[in-house]
Amino acid sequence: DIQMTQSPSSLSASVGDRVTITCRASQSISSYLNWYQQKPGKAPKLLIYAASSLQSGVPSRFSGSGSGTDFTLTISSLQPEDFATYYCQQSYSTPRTFGQGTRLEIK
Amino acid sequence: EVQLVESGGGVVRPGGSLRLSCAASGFTFDDYGMSWVRQAPGKGLEWVSGINWNGGSTGYADSVKGRFTISRDNAKNSLYLQMNSLRAEDTALYHCARDSPGDLKAFDIWGQGTMVTVSS
């Protein structure tokens, strides 16, 4: 199985900050990497698919990059509604594994 | 409106069985693969099982293989998860999720989930 490792596990930041979350795969997954945002009590929401494609309706302050084994999610200017938990997920092979999550908190 | 609504969760004793359902609406159900993803209380997301558009191909996480069975009824726009030999570690909120079009297989639509509690 492909293991997905996110860093950091938690992060404190302020409104307006630029934030980067990293995801590493245990083997190459090409660009089969997706990012989700989850708020408490809510279902996850797809933000980025295929490593760098913005899902329809997602604000342009979110961006993704990377290929192979190393990927990043960047939020260019944090807004109050962005404080949530973020997960990466590989869709290269079954089982479609998730990272452990990154909790983004208000500083 | 594109929507997925899960049902069938509840409290069950270890070793028991439960069948989850997911009703889809607002899109052509048999155009899409579907999956079940679970989240134990206070924990992260775990893909459980997936099925292609016509039910001809399925996959399972090692943690549920041999105990859970995924199926679908395209005439009823419904996805199912038959869960047998349940264990305490199966306690979680179970979401159904739609595969995005093509081979990228991101989960682009999610249901709110149905809670399964395995306890004696």
C-alpha cells in the first residue's frame, strides 16, 4: 500500500498569512494527488485534484503543486473560513490512502 | 442539486452485521464510480471500499477485506455496504463519496455520513 505522510500535523497561523502544507508519498504517484478541506461536523470538500487543478467553486487563493512523491498545498492569504483540517489523498492505486491530516488553527 | 444521503447506521454488538445505503440524486448515477470512506471519532479519513460504474470492479481496504461487501443498484440510484463480523475498530462515521469523472478518481461529492457504533 502507498503511505501518505503530511507535515506538519498542526499549524497555527494568522489571517492574511501564506501557508504551505506538504504531502509525501511512499512511492511515485505521478500527479494522482488530491487535497480536501474538512471543517468540524462537516463532510470533506475537494479543493485540488490531479495535484494542481482547482476544483470548481474553490477560491483561487488555494493552489497545489508537485508530482512523483512530493506535493504541496498553498493558501496564499488565509481567510477566517480557511481554519480547518486538510487531507491529501492518492488516487494512483487501491487502496486510495489519505494522509493523517493537518489541523490549521488560528494563532 | 447533486446529493448523496447515507442511512442504515446504528449500534451493533461485536460480531454483528449492518447494511449501509447511500441514495444518490441530481446526477446520472451509473456514469460514476463510488466509494465508502470512514472516519473514526477524532481520527482521520480512511478509504474503505470502492466500486466502478457497473459493479464489475470492486476494491477493499485490507482492514475490511472478507468482512465487508460493496454493491450498487443503478436502477435505484443506490450504493450499499454490507458489513459483517463487525469489530469495535469499525466504529466510525461512514461517508459515501462519488469518484470524479475520468481516471483521476478524486472524491468530488460527499454525503454527510451515517454513524456506526460497534459496542457490547
